[in-house]
Amino acid sequence: MIKVRCLGHISTSVGAGEVELDGTSMLAAEVVDRVRGLAAGKDPGFTRFNTLVMLEEGEAFVPAGSDRQVRSGDRVVLIPFSHGG
């Protein structure tokens, strides 16, 4: 289980401030894609290219350019580039 905290319009799109994803390991880009799949409506307004992924140990990156694995038990925060702070 991977816990994902959603900030800004990502939480509005998926209807929750935090979601849990089943799986033992996946690429960070897959995390974003799976959260996108939870969004109501046609275009959730965020992608792996305009979302910052921050891991609990403080590492932050754009998942489209990373092969970083996220594992079960990890806590992830998704921050849209347009988030106001």
C-alpha cells in the first residue's frame, strides 16, 4: 500500500486529500497516472509532466524524467506546479 497525499487542484480532481494505492512497487510516474485515473471528469488537469512528487525523506522530482521506484509503505505527496504555496 502506497499512501499519496494530494495538494491543490489534484485533491479537488480526485475528491480526496489522501488516497491509498495497492501495489508493492511502481514507478513514481505510475503513481501520478493511477491517481489521475481516480479523477472525476475527462481531464484532471495534472500529469506526470506538471506535477512535483515529494517523498517522505524529502526527495522531490518531476516523475516524467525519473525512474524512481516507490514502494509499499512509502508516503508520497503530489504537488501541482500551479499550487500556490
